[in-house]
Amino acid sequence: MQPIYADFTATPAKLGNMTPSHEGGEQRDGHLALFADGFVELGFDLEAEDADGGATLCFTSWVPVDDEPWGYLQVAVLLNGETLFDAVIVSQNPTPSDMRLGVPADRLLPGRNTLRLHLLPDAPGTLMLHRITLDAAGEPGRSLRALTEAGAPPSVFTFDTRSRADDGTWRAGRPVLVHLDREGPVELGQLSWRNADGSEASVAFQSGMSEFYGHHRAADGGLAEYHGRLTSGRVFPTGTEGAVVHRFHTQEGYGGGWHASGGLRLLVEDGTGGATRITWRDQRQETGSIALRMPPPDAGRGEVTRLVTEVRADLENRPAGEIAENLLDGPEHGKWLAFGGRAVLLFSFDRRVTVRHYVLVSANDCPERDPREWSLEGSDDMRSWTVLDSRTGVFFTERHQPRGFTFLGGPAFRHLRVRISRTGGHEVQLAQVRFFEAASPALGFTGFYQRPGEGPIGYRGTAAETAADRAAGASSDAVQGAFTGLPMSPFVHRTASAATAPTAAVPALPAQPLTAAAAVVPAAAPAVPAAESAPAGPATDPRLTTVEGWRAFLAEYSADFLRVADENERFNITDEQAARGWLGFEGASEADIAALERRLGTALPPSYRAFLAASDGWHQLGSSMWEMRTAGEVDWFRDADEETCEVLGEEDDELAALVNRALLVSREGDAQYWLLDPGTVSPDGEWAACTWSSWGFLSEEYPSFAALVVEERELCEGLWGREGRPVRTEGADELLAEGRALALRGEAEAARAAFDRAVVRGSGVGLYLKAILSAFLDLRTAHHTLRSDVLSLPHVRDAVGAERMRAEAVPLFLRASEADPGARPEHYLPMVKDFLPETGTGSPDGAGAREYWLARRAAFAPPVRTGPEAFERCLAHARQHAAAGEHEAAWRAVRHALSHWDSADPHSIAPVVLLTDPAFRDVVTERRARLIALTPRGAGSAAVTGG
């Protein structure tokens, strides 16, 4: 599909294959204003093939907050004269937000199409429309990129390089990719960088960045002249595919404080894995220098190691069990060792994978066995191989040390191999190998910035989420009621489809001005629950910076709490609060809040200030926070609790700095303190929030007080749902079915996430299926999971029934417990006492307790749950092979059996008998159990491959 867009921020509007007209509106400077009953109509043409796959419609708009605070506008969306969405809800907000709508293929026509956005006749305000784009369903953002690139200056530069060492010979090097944007592209004059492996370079550019010259030092210390010639200059993000682009919200330090200074986006990649320290001078003679705060060396995005079906090595120490399979299980499970300074490792995947980042972990001893030089290669047929990455002069400085390696580009392959060509000795070993689709970007940076004629100032940044990240994950369910079905968290960009109910919101960027919340009411949408995934982090809804917004939120939370909380949780709720349905108090007056700000010497952040005005204090604002301070009690932590502050300050320098500047807003909790940090301030004035507890230490950082409250509310709902007393149950069955379908497709992590969401809604079956799936993924901890999530929760046991408990959960718990060398029968067997028969041997107390419980264990015989005839026949063959010690033949029979396994049972996601039958103890290893969980199962699915 060709780019289709209309951009009303320009006058006249910028158009791409789209013809607009409007009534009841006017083109203003920077937007198209639509009034009540006004509409904009846009015509566009599609080829027949473009209309087949559906599309994504996106419009960017905002509703001014300087009008009356009526909350939101409703927009009808019509396509080719028929209603596509009855009411798209756009909330009041001072900044524009994106609304993405799914357009089914059967609503698009070959040839001419007409789209209309119609503001409803009773609209009380004005809709400011900035932009409209339409993309093929599989190419979101293409039209916006085309619009952005139209006339934009290039900022992604690729250079071919060469280097010349002391021998005087120029040698071709790897391409260098450079991108630097500080609220606009930066034309560089000089650039220096240092990589994670110790290599570094410093270069100066010709005018227009057409060429550079400088010096380069390799990781092994080799020094060379360095020359680069520009081969392409492209508009961001073109040219950065597969590269790790770092994005930051930045602050500059001067005048005794930190001040928001916009965004920074940068990329310096010379093929060795990305820079960790960067210094530059631009053509305006402004200088910056930053050191990146990198994620752990074993971090990455989109791990595909779980898709490995087989790993082989040309050499391995099989008699000692130091084999290639150990590389997939982690350092705690041993290592791979080969006698010889060269070796080849082959990894086969269950489908083609794109890998741009991988991690090697050194083994437990003998540093001379560490790989020093190797290449990573890819193939689809294991005959023709493509070199993806190569390394020389690599050193591991510690045992069990993970080191990550990143490279640019590269197609997808079914097989990868690591060809190790040199070590420090005559053997080679590794503890683990992991593969990722991409490396993780930096978490933040610290440094300085200097403008011409001025002294240097502080410069720091925190990671900003990308648009791709926001589109990839959706948030938890909306809290219904107070905001007419709008989501309470995380409140920002919305996506919907005309074929389903609205999907959940996508998280906003931490410490960034917030865009308007929006919701969608599709035309004739079926009652299907929203699709969700775990949010990257909550964001502050603009409604939670107003007193009215807080009152609505807190009233709804109070009603939920009073409905489901038990007596222990209600210990400090007064009869008056219960009768009023309000866990708080009257709001603090403006005079009280102003007096607090004078006493503190600073203005309060917006969301916390509005909270105090809504309720001066609060009871039970989270699972571990019992009471909040009033405006008269709020104080700096160092003044409010000097003794605790001093104790915490002794733990580490970072915590000491935090507690000495933080504002204490909580009064009494479960050894927990709620803190607001004036050292981290977002552009809209919000202070970062966190908690510290004696049992959990310092929490993650939230972008605002409101974000912390929202997260605590969600945690409470999760805890209540897990205990079988959910706040709301709607959609539990649908989420359960979704999780089961994902599990049967082998998408284990997505399935666990769906089960988690069903658990929030009180689904005991969801918790049970998650526990079973977790057992396949990590058999070593299955007894802990079953104890906490199944055996100790009566509603879970009741949901799946006693027969299934005896056949699956109890024998699985027993197997995992008995394999734990630290587990004692007299301690773990009482957990399943209701299922173990009495024998009359021994006594449950005193010296005979062990004998008593072992006798009951020996008398336990789980019922047999049979599957389809073909499945049982294959298992019988597997048992025969296992009895004869032919474990590989037994595994092949198990693999064949899985293709006949019937998945019709709604409470089953995998044949648990493979883990509970003693005949398969040495056949279905921990790794093979994981492989079963990660492979599609059920009628018609392919058999598990690999070993």
C-alpha cells in the first residue's frame, strides 16, 4: 500500500495520496479545528491487493483543556458511507495523542474509498485534528515515516572505513553507523567513542560529514589510522534497522538544580557491539560527553534461545557430562568442554530466527580455555553458510562471566553455528550461549554539555520508551465505572479494531509530557475482553492531576476495597469510612497546601498536590501501605524520621542521596515508606516516586505519585484475584481460553501472561494451568509453584476437582519435592495430606513422623488419566524402551506420541503424565520438558523434534 496521509499541521495541508474536504470546521495555524457536527472527509484509492489485508487508521488530535472541563469528545468514524466506529472518545488534554483503529479487509474497496471523521452533534467543545494516516495492517507507521521523510534532512550516516597500522597497508574495516539527534539532527565536527570491549576511536569530519579521519585502537591495543567515507545519509529511522538506538529524556544541571532539556537520540555502531562512552563537538562548536549506563551484560530483547530444538558440537567431553546440551541450561547445570583449541557448535531452531545479539558465558575454571576468536554463521540448509559476526582478541576476566555481542543486520536463518578458532590453550569451554533478536538499549547516561563561551554544565538522561515498544505491549484492563469505561491505567495511546472490542491502553513514556487518554466504542462490537500484556510501566493520567479525577478514582477504589477486603485488611477502616464508602477524609484546603509548600520551600508535583486536595490523608492505599500523611504531617524524610534516614543512608551512596532529598508522604505501613524524589522531575513537573521497605528494599522508580498509586491498586487487585476474591470477574473465561490456546501453540510466556490476567479475575483454573505450564518450563521449582499457587488455595483445588488433583498436581508435586535434596518428607508431605491414604504406621508427631509420612506416601497411587488410543500406544512403546535403558529411543517414541495427544480437555494444556510417570524420569529431562512446553501440541500439530 502506498503512503496515505493528510497533515493539517502545515498550511496548506501536506497530502499523500489522499484528498480532503471538510464542513463545520476551519483550517487554523497548526491544525484543523472541527466544531459540533463538523466533519472531515478524505478520499483515497486502493489497488485490489491493498484492500485484501485490512488496514490501520491513525488520527492525531487533541481537545483543549482551557474549555469547560467536560472531559472528552466523541467522534464517529465512517468508511464508504457505513459506520465503522460509533464513538471514538478523545479526552481533554493539552497535548495531541494518537488514536489507532483497525480497519477490517471487508470494509475496504478496490478503487475509490471515502473516510469520514464526524464530531457528534452534541459535542461541547472543539476537536483539534493534526494528522490522519492509513497503512496496511502489516506496515504500521509507513505513511508517517513517508510524511516525516518528505523534505526532512538526513541524520543517519553510514561510512565505509579503512585502517592503516604500522606496516603502511590500508585494510578495509567494518562500516560505521552514526546518528545523533538533540531535538533535531546534529551535524558533527568531531566524534569519539569507546566500546564495551575496550576498543575506541576518535575522528574529525569534513564539512557535511562527507568524510572523516582519525585514529582507532582495537580491543587488543593495536593502534591504526582510521578513515571513513560517507556512503549514505538517510532520514531517521531508515538505515537503523537492527541497530540499537538509544533514546533518552534529558536534564541539564545548573543553578543548583536539574532542568528538563528535551530528548536525545543517538547511535554509534562500528560493528563491535555499540559504544558505551561518546564525546562529540558539532558544527556550532557545542560539545557533549556522556557515559552510558548499560543493562546487565546478559540482557537482550526478544530472546530466541528457547526455540533451539537441538544443539551439537563436533567435540565434547561426554564421559564427564560436559556436553553441548549444557549450553542451553545455564552455568548452574555445568558446562561444555572440548579437547582441542578449535571447535564448532551448531544450534538448530524450530523456525527461522533473526539474531542480532548473543551472549557467551565463561565456564567455572581454567581461563585459558575461554574462546578468544570465533565467528557466528547462519544457514537454512547447513550447506551454505553466511558469516554474521566475527570476533578476535576477546578476553573474559571472570568465571561465569556473561559477555554480550551485537552486530548489524543479517537475515533470518534456521541454523546458527559458532566456529571457535582460537583459545588461550589447547581446550575450549563455555557455560552458556544465548541468542536475542536485539540488544537492550542503555538505561541512562551521565555526562556534561558545553556551549560556546559558557562553562560546562551537568547533563544526564533516563531511557525513553520507543514507539515500537509502546505498540508491542498493551496494558492491564481498564477500571470500569468512574470514567465511563475509560481505562484508569496506564491511560495513554489507544488501539482498537472494528472487529473486536477496544484493546487496552499502551504505556506512556516515563518522565515525558503525557498525551490524552482515549477510548473507542466500535460499532456493533462483540463483548470480547481486551487483549493485554504486562505494561512496561504505568504513566500518569492527566485526570489524576485534578481533584475531580482523584475523587472519582479513589471513590471507585474505596468501593472495590470495601467489597473484597478481609477483616485483617480493614483493621484501620472506621465505621464512618465504611458507611460513606470513602477510605479517606476531607480534602486539604488550598491554604493548607500552600502552607505546606512554603514550609518545604518548593511547589508540590501536580498529581500529589491534587491528591491532597481530594483527601487529606488516606487509609489502605496499597497492600503494604496502611496510612498516608496529611498536609500538616508531610515532610522531608531527613527531618521526619532522622534515625531511619541515617540507617538507610549507611547502606549505599545512591540510597543515602535519595533518602536525604526525598519527601516522605506515608505515615504507617508494613515497614514501608512512600517517597517522592525531587531529584528526578519530568518536563510536566512530576517527581519520581518509589517505595522502600525493610523486606523489599528500594522499589522500581515510577514517574509520578499517581503512577505509584495506580500500580499499587493493580497489585492489590492481583493479590485479591489470586486468593479467589476478585474485584471483577468479567472476561475470565475468555482470557482462560486465550491462555490455553497460546499454551497449545507453544507460546508459553504469552500463555502465562494470559493466565495471570485470568487470575486477577479470580480464575482458579487459570492459576492451576499456569502452575502446570511453569512446571514444564522449570521442573526444579515445580513443587514451590504448586505449593503456593495450587495446594494452599482452596478455590484452585475446587476449580479443577479432586480427581485431577490426585492424577496431576499431587504426583507432580511429589516428584519435584523428592528431587530437591533439601526437602524433608515430614515437611512437604503434609501439604498433600488430604490426598494420601492413612496406613496406621507411625505417628504424625514426634520421632515417628518421618516413618508415618513415608508410609502414607508409599500407599499413594494416583489415578490414571488416559489419552487417545494412538497416544497411549506410543507411550507404551516409550515405556518399553525406557525399561530397557534405551532412553533415546524412548524419547523418540514420546515425541511421536505428542503428535497424537488430544487437547480437547479444557483444563489441560500438556500431557502431565510425561512428568509424573516414573518410567519417564530419565527420558523427559528438564530441557526436554521445556521443549514440550515450547512446541505446538494437540491434534494436528507436528511432533517435537530435537533432543
